[in-house]
Amino acid sequence: MRLSKRPLGWLLAIYWTALFLGTHVPVPSGVLKQGSDKVIHFLAYAGLAFLLSLWRGPAKWRTSLVILAVFAVVDEVLQIPVGRTCDLHDMIADWLGSAFGAAAAWLVVRHAGRK
């Protein structure tokens, strides 16, 4: 499977920027049900890992996961100054979502290689 890196890179950059901005906007209380944000964290990081893994290529997927694990920590800590909470459970959801997204990218590339 041959993906064009330039459009994929732009999509990744836009997605990553939107994710960062979205996690640093104060959320009014009562907007999200207690614990429902874990699903959002999981899905957001799954999408980010999927795009990053495809863009960097299979040989670099492990380091992509390390990059996202560190980014998840930094992302959570940087939420404190904007009045949001730094939550270990959010980081775990981010890490699990990253693993899922990278695995999904691996499956897509593997399946596309069989054709």
C-alpha cells in the first residue's frame, strides 16, 4: 500500500492541532457525564495514533507510540493552567487509544499489502 505522505502529513498536523486545542479549552461543568470523557480520550488518541503510524511507516510504529505516550502526559499536565484537571485515567485512556490506533493502522497496511 503506497500512501502519499504529504496529504497524510497535513491531515495529521491538522488533527493533532485540533486535538491539542480541544483539550485546552475549558469545558463548562455538566457538559460531559462523569467518566464519559474517557471514551473521547480513547477515540481521539486512536485517531491520532492511526494517522501518525501511517505517516511514519511500519518501521517507526514503536517510537510513534512512545511519542504519543509522552505527548499524553504533557497534554494532561498542560491542562492545569486552563482550569482543567490532570487525570491519570485520561492518560491511560490516551495510551490505550494510541495502542488501538497503531494496531488498526498495522491491520490496514497488512491487509492492503495482500492485494
